[in-house]
Amino acid sequence: MADALATRLTELLTPVVEGVGLFLEGVETTRAGRHCAVRVVVDLPDGEGDIDLDMVTAATGAVSAALDAADPVKGQYTLEVLSPGAERRLTTPRHLRRAVGHTVAVTTAGATLTGTLLATDADTLTLDVDGAATTLPLDEVTEARTVVVL
């Protein structure tokens, strides 16, 4: 049931989020008794840059209005609209393109490398690890995530 609701909300909210210039990363729903929580994750469509509070605020208003008009969630619910966060898993080519210029940790079968993501394409990613460029085939990457460096 929750998966069906999340799918329905994704279909409803994708054009709404795109209408404010963002990308709908995902929709999650959870139910506890009669109360439901709807979590909508938004991001920039592609390329470099960071999502800011004003963008999330615009998305929140548009998503809230769309949910009020369509009324797809029965009963009370809490709406959360948020960005993917500073330390996020990189699971798609778009995620990797968005992470160019940021510090990432990349795990392969043999090691975990941490460095600045310099570039990515359909087959590889290139990291600056301690001043040396290292290129890895994407099919050897088992996990990648952004890392906050203080």
C-alpha cells in the first residue's frame, strides 16, 4: 500500500517539482496508525551547484499546494520536503555529475579512496587523491558517497 502511494505521489509531484526548477529525487511514505508522513527529496536537476533553502521553500509551497488540490493522502499527514543532504550516497550518473568538485569516498573491491571528484563520464570517474589523478572504471565501484570535510 505504501509503495503504491509513493508511486502515485511520484507521478503527481514530478512535474510540480520540475516546475520550480528542481529534480524529484524520491518520495517516501510511512504510516503510524492513522497518521502518515510524506517525505519528498528534491535536488538540482544536474551539474554542479548546491540546493539552497529558498529552493526547498519554493518546492515545499508547490508540493503542498499540489497535495491539497489532488488530496491523494487520506487523513492527517506530515509533509517533509528536503534536499538529499551533504553526505549522500552516489548511485546514479546524475548523482556523480552533481558531485564533481566535492570530496567523495569511493569503494572498490580492493580499497576505499577519498578525494575530490574531478570528472565522470559513462564509464569512469576521476578522483584527485593527494594531488594525483586516479581514474576508476565505474563497473568496479561498489559504493560512493560525498564526504563533508571540515
